[in-house]
Amino acid sequence: MDEASVTIGAAPEKVWALVTDITRMGEWSPENTGGKWTGGATGPTVGATFIGSNAHGWVRWRTHCRVVECTAPQRFAFTVAENGMTWGWRLEPNGPDGTSTRLTQWRDRSTPPNVLVRALVATGLLGKDRERMMIDGMRRTLDAVKAHAEQVPA
């Protein structure tokens, strides 16, 4: 499992609203360009599905995702069908008054990626060291969520 964390000067409820709004993830992620709820879903709940849009250089692709954990404002996780990865967020109140949040983004391989994903990764089109890029991307996403949450009033 890979993970990265940051402390954000905003309450968990505010941070939760940001990281569970998959339509806005493109504002913070270096690779995800947003998402769209599918199958009648309108927001985060266990079993809800969405399509994630992604870009790396000129390569564009979509992923089919299912929410597997959703406990507001503490935990949110989803699986990605194509690459067998589960991505998630843990939010913990921080500080003596709980007005800040320790936000952790994590990912863990739940099943092997399909053959097309393995072939694409092997070409290097998605980066020479894809695993290192993903960890760096988590850190960059956390920094961007932090900057947004601390700038925008509650």
C-alpha cells in the first residue's frame, strides 16, 4: 500500500466535501481531469459508480469506478475496474479543537490490472516510472486540496 498525508487548516467536513466530489478532482490531481457519477448516482455512497477521466501528455483515458467505502467525514474509497487499484482517503480531526484535518490519500492493488492496462504501462507512454509518478501525484494532489481548503472560507 502507498500513502501520503498532509495536515490541513480546515475542518474534516469541509475537506470531505472536496475529496468526495469526484466531479472536481481535476482541480487538484495532476492526472485525473474529473469524473461523472453514473448509474443514477449523484454523490458518494457505497455502491455508487462513476467514470473518471484522466490525461498524461497526449494520452487520454477513462476508468470505471465503484465506491467501496463511504463514512462521512472519515473514509472514502473506490476501486478502479481497469487497473485493479483501490484509491482512498482517510480524514482525521487534528489539533486540540478539531478544526484542522489530517488527510491521507492511499492506494492499494486489489486485483491485477487487465492485459490492456499492463500493455499500455509497459510502453512507457504513461511515464517511465509509473509507480513513483503515482506517489508523487498523491503528494501533489494533497498539496492542492490543502491550498484550496485553506483559502476558501467555510
